Amino acid sequence: MPTLEFLRQFRLAQYAIFDLTVAFLGIYLLSPLLSKLFLKFGISIPKTNWLFLTVPIGILAHLLVGTITPMTANFLDPSGHYILKIIILISLFFGIKGIKIVKKKKGN
């Protein structure tokens, strides 16, 4: 059994713990760079907000590339998985909550 398949066999409900861990770790490591990048465009996103936005961004990214994962399919399912939908919407709310538009200073 290849290593990746072995790591993905451990699940919480039907979601691979490895995939979720890698996603959150990746955002945690990239959040300082992402915050600086968005600050250049006049958008202040605190580093902790990126963690809340991890799963919503993941679902959006999977939709854009056309890869339907179990979580994406469950989120789009109109007839169930309400707890998942509530968790993702709450996560999206707290992720967006601290975002501010900053005005660039004139001069200097």
C-alpha cells in the first residue's frame, strides 16, 4: 500500500484526517505571506482568519478545478449534511469577520 493511501485511510466520519491536517498546516504556514500579499492590495486579513477560511477556500478551489471530493459533494447536497453546512458557513462568517479594507497612506 503506497504511503499516501495509507495516510488517507484514517478518517473522521468520511473525511481523511490527513487531508484536513495538511490543508490547515499549509494555510498556517502560508498565512503570513498571504496576509502581506493582500495588504498590498489594501485588504487586511489577520493570520487567524486564514485558518477559518481553510475549508471554504478548499471547497471553492475543488469546485473551480472540477474535483468533487466527499466534503464538496456533501456541502452541495441539497437534501442533507446540515451540520457540515452549518460548520462551513460559521467558519466562513468568522473568516470574513476580521477582514478590513485599509486606505493607503499618501506621501512617503
